[in-house]
Amino acid sequence: MSEIVVIGAGVGGLTSAVRLASAGHQVTVLERSRSIGGKLGVYERDGFRFDTGPSLLTLPQVFTEIGLDPVPLDPVVRHFFPDGTVLDSSSDHDIFLARIAAAMGTEAAADWDRFWRRAARIWDASWRSVLRQPVTPTSLLGLTWRVGDLAAIAPGTTLRGLGHRYLRDPRLRMMLDRYATYTGADPRRAPAAHAAVPYAELAFGGWYLPGGLGTIATALAERCSELGVRIVLDAPVTRIETAEGRVRGVRVDGDLVGADVVVSNVDALTVYRDLLPAPHRLARLTDRSLAGFVLLLGVRGETPSLAHHNVFFPRHYDAEFDAIFGSASRRARPASDPTVFVTRADDPAMRPPGTEAWFVLVNAPAHGTGWSCVDWRQPGLTEAYGKHVLDLLARRGLDVRDRLVFTEARTPADLAAATAAPGGAIYGTAGSLMRPVNRGPVDGLYLVGGSVHPGGGLPMVTLSAQMVADAIGPATESRWRTSRWPRSSRAG
């Protein structure tokens, strides 16, 4: 039986723990905070309950470790465009084409249908060659042997370029651009392979879990308990220890927790900067993803104009990305006219009767003092920008300022403090097909989560955990038998 330490009780860490324990390993999960779930956070106040991380479930079929009972959403997303057009997406392709035709005309629907066939090819190539197996420069080179896959993915083309090639209506191009933000990227730089994201969302459906998506973490923790996995909270790992080219364990409060294998569900930047300094790998992690500014709103009454997921687009989309990512001549800043995402679950478990719980998200620069960051700890910035977002929604026809029970803000600085995500960046390194690989630079070290291959989002994080568990394989005899648990930690 091998002893395995998993750093972090996010979805990637918990899924890895379940799989490895099922394969006969002795698994301990060390979590720095006092709760499980990582970025799959949950917040409760005055009878309101909010998912503070992901709120849309896609590809539910990959969550094989736990039983899910998801509810399909129709529309998957309601899009509000600056000219007043409203478009509801659907997982039924024919229904979605009819909605596009009604809102934007038959030519726009024909364009989307043509794009959809290309997106299907990109999805098939990605699913077959990239998303379910570890990626290295060597394995990517192998794609050149599959001429059809390489042509579909079009590695030299951006998502923006693909949209301009297929979609004449600027509203459809705007809708497509939004999917780059699912991986924290700028659509003007994100590869065309990101067209697999809307395909997965719409071909396989968008889903919701009653009680919120935070129930995924709870179910994974319960499965861990059944398998004998030990979850230790308040246990911040400060270093990954190695000897003779392989892992020996981790340090917690100065104590060594011995392990044959270490699986890190920590952002790759943190791993290679702090836990196991590796300058050659750290140097590649320069393209940080966008972050998010969040408002949690308790709202009186009902808002029938809203679906479960809603997107309010700005008039000048490029100006938003210019602000968030900055440029050579101007540092990053909060966007003055950003896209606003509003999630409102029609679920009695999430709010008191006669009210609604709103999760409002705005794309934002990461927290920090560098040129491409914003210091979100500046006095008054959070309050001022929160008011600005509410005023902006009012100008776009959704004024709830006189219906608020309460308002709470979450900035990238808050996410950084809560989850150790560098700068509060949601997805680690953004945009590229070549995210950090799952194998570490020493034997016995593996990385899972949204900052590494195959990328961000619940399904991709789950796939990364599955790949790592498969790479580790079934239990073998342990080399390291002496473990000292941090005395100040609490078991979960």
C-alpha cells in the first residue's frame, strides 16, 4: 500500500483522493483552509446560499466518482446584447438555430450552423487527442500525424479569427468571444481550439444541481470518508520535500508528512515558486488568466426577465479586454463598461421565500501591484466599483438597487487569500493549449486542477484528476512509513 498526500481539497484534489483510495492507496488530503471545495465555494447569509465558484455544470458524464442528479437548463444562457436583442441558447441545436433566426435573421442562423460543424470537428479532435491524456510537446507533435485533427484545431488561428471567418453578425461573434473567458483568456489571443468550449456546453447541455454546485464537494468528501481517506483542515503545506530525485513528503508547520507520492491541487505557479522552486518551469507561467469581481446580492421579489444564467454585453467588448489585461502603454484597470454575468437559481434551497439570491460576476484584472494587475486592497475601491456595477445594470434595464436585502463584494484579493490562487486569477495560466503538464519535475509528484492540463472548469479539473490517478496506478509497497501529522490541524 502506497502512502499518498494530496495537497488541497478542491475538486481536483478530492477526485484524485477518491480514485487513488479506490485503487488501494492510503491517502491523506491536506487543506490549508477550514473548508473543502477550493474555488467551488459556498457562502450562506440570512437564509441565502450562494455558489461563489462555478454555477453551470457541463459534461456531467465525466463525474463518475459520485452520483449526480443534475437538472437540465433551458435556456443554458440568456444573452442580452447592447442593441436590445435577447438570445436564449439551447442544447437542442435545431431549437437554437430557430431562436437565432428569430432574433437575428436566417443568414445568422445559417452562419452559426456552419460554424457548429467546425466546432464539432474541433471538439472531436480535442476529446480524442488532448483532453483525456497527458499532454507534452512530444504528444502534441503526434497530432501532426493526424492531419484532420490538426486542420480542425488550426493551432495558428485565434478564437476571434475563427469567429470572423464563420460569423457575419457581430452579436454572434461577441457571444463566441465570451467563451475565451471560460479559460481566463483574451479572445483575440486564445487559440481557435477554444471553440470546443461552446460545443461542449451546448451539445451536451448545461446543468444545475439542486442545492447548488457546492454539493459536488460535499459528495466527494463523503465518498472519501467511505474509502478511508483522511482529510485534514487547517493544514497549510509550506514545502514539498524531495530526496535523490523523488518526493519524500511535505512540510506542515515544520513537521514532515512522509509520502511515496504527492498530488498537488495547488496552482502550478504556487508550486513552482513556493513549494518546490523550479525556475525553468516557473518562467513559462507568465500569461496569467483574468480574475473576477463578484457581488453577492440578496434581492427582494422576483425578476421574470432573468433566466438561470444571464450575460449582459457591453457596447465595446475590446475595451473591456484592453482594460483587464492592460497594454504596453497603459496598465490594467477595472473595466468601466464590462460584461456582467448574473446567476439566479430558481431553487428554494438557495433563498428565503419571496426573494432571490444573485451571484453577479464581472471580469477583472488579477490582484497585485504589477503593470498587469490592480491593487484591490486600495481603500474605497471595492465599494466604489460595486456601486458602479449596480448602476451599470440599472442602465442596462436591470435596476435592483431599491430591492436589495444586502450586498457583499468579493474581489480578486479575497479569492487569492481564500484559495492561494496567485493574484486571484481564476484559471492560472490562460489561453494556451500547452498548460503546465501533470507530472512534476521529480518522481512521484503530480499536479491536478484548473492551472494545469487539460485546463479550467469542473469537467477539465475532474479529467486531470482521472489522468493523474491512472498514471500513478494501483497500490504498491510504500517506501516511506514515518509520518508526523501537524498537531494544530483539525480533521474534516
